[in-house]
Amino acid sequence: MAQRNHFPSDIATVLLAVSSLVNLMNGLKSEEITMEEFLRRHELDSKSILVSVKIPDWDRIMSISLGTKMKLLFETYRVAPRPLGNALPYLNATLMAKISRCASSNGMVVGDCRFAFGAYGTKHAIRATKVEEFLTGKVPSVDVLYEAVKLLRSIVVLDDDTSYLAYRSSLAAGFLFEFFSHLVEGNAESPNGYVNGYSTLMSPARHLDHGKVSTLLTSGKQEVELNKQYHPVGEPIAKSGAVIQASGEVVYVDDIPSPTNCLHGAFIFSTKPLARVKGIELKPKSVADGVNAVISFKDILGENLGIKTGFGPEPLFADDFTRCTGQYIALLVADTQKHSW
């Protein structure tokens, strides 16, 4: 789906970042290509078969590198309109990097890294290769991340007709920053006790675009005191079950399989107001098609009562006269829903 129909797949983005290999077969010819090559290709013809997708064993690969004190960072990101359900994402990403202790400082050096971004309006997920090459061999700092984010913005380019264009673009930069931010905060401290890079950032000469000083602040908090006199009136309260309903995961009656020998009913409505009901006639074919019964007010043993309101009682079925268009005249019971209609 990701390759043929340009579906914004979360799985394709993950497979792309971990350097998966795709095994294809066309007739008697077998071919193994990278996921990146597979996504860039035209859709497979009717003679081609996707045999398998191989994911490298990164645990084994990293165990070989244990002598270098290397660690593997891996994280997936996804932002969608709803936290639950199957909503398509605004943007998804998978970031992976090998890091090791720097010999000349207390910081961590970025080794081999792979960054994949998808679902932002492109045909398929892409690798941010230029960002990977830029960060390889560098110690993450504010300046380094700032340059990496600028480079990423030039790669993750959205079409002008893409919805939430600015928001999606900011998500890509935010994912990259969040992935490396703990390494920046954990770098060596300067002699004055500040985190390495902080004093440099506070220098008037170190300004970023639009005259703003860069910052490591990633979250904030604001407390607002509310008047509790009429609590909970005015307080925004989520409807019970709203999330599961909006996500499409709630089970409705039509989602439940019918039990054995189940009967289905459908109301017969009046098409005219204040009309005399002379009788109910069914086509002979309808009776043969599984109609079991037609229930009207004559079949009710007790009172023909549908509902009681402040304006008085209302009958369940129309008797000799209909009161309005759409009033129930009878209930038709059949062996299937199709036959009842």
C-alpha cells in the first residue's frame, strides 16, 4: 500500500530507518533491494511478488561493537488527529543512531545514524540522508542541532496544498530535537557550572533567525485559578465514550453478528397525514421471500401505547387513522434484514 497507493504507512517508515531489505521475485528471477529503493520504484506488475522483508538483527550488530562502548538509540514518533484509533498521521518518523563516548570530552559522539520521515504529503517515506551525514562524527550541541534542524527543513518540504503545512514542518524539527536533546543536556559542564553551550547561547553575538536567542527549553507550565463558585458549571468535560466513538472502535449493533434463527424487523410508515388505514397488503413474492409476520395495533394485547409525554400519550401504531406522515402503521418481521425491507 505504501509503495503502490502512496499510503502514509507507519510501518514503512520504521522499515526504512532500520535498513530493511525487500526480496522480490519476478518469474524465475529473484532480487533483493533496500526498502528505500523499493519505495522509489514504480508499482509492481502482476508478475512480481513481494516474497519477504528482512529486518537486520541490530542486537547482534551492536553486540559486535560492545568493545567500543557504543550504544544504540532508537525512537519512533507519530502525531495524528486522534490519540486512539486508526487516524492517519500528520507526520511520522523513526530515528536511530549509534552513540559512543567522546575521547576528547565528556560528550557523546554520534556514529552511524538513520532518520526516516513520512506521511507529510509525499508519495512515500524518505531518508534524511544529508542530516545523517552532517551529524555523523559530531558531538550534539545546541549549535549542531540548530544546523541539523535547518538542514532537515530543507529536506522535509511540503507542497503548498498540504493541510497544516507549518504544523507538519515543525513536527519534523521537533522530533529531531527531542531525539538528541538529552545528549545536549548531558554534555560536559563549563568551568562556570553551566551546561556546555549555555553561556555561548547567552552571548549577544549568538543570535538565531529573527533576532531570537536559541534555548533548550522544551516545555512550560502555566497555572490559572478558576472560580469554583459554580463548579462544575463551565468546566470542559469530555463526553463519556467520545474518544472510542470518534476513533471508530466502539461496537454498534450492526457490528454484532446475528445469532442463529434471528428475526429482523422493519417498521411500515405512513406516507400521508390524517389518512384512513384500510388494511395492509403485502406482495405475494414478499411472503415467499421469508416474511414471518406483520404486527399492527390489532396484535397488541394491552394498550396501544408508544410513549407518554407532557402533551399526552402517543400510540405505538396508528389505528384506523394516521396522525402524521411517518407514523408507525405496523412492524414487518422477516428472516433476514434484506427481506424485512
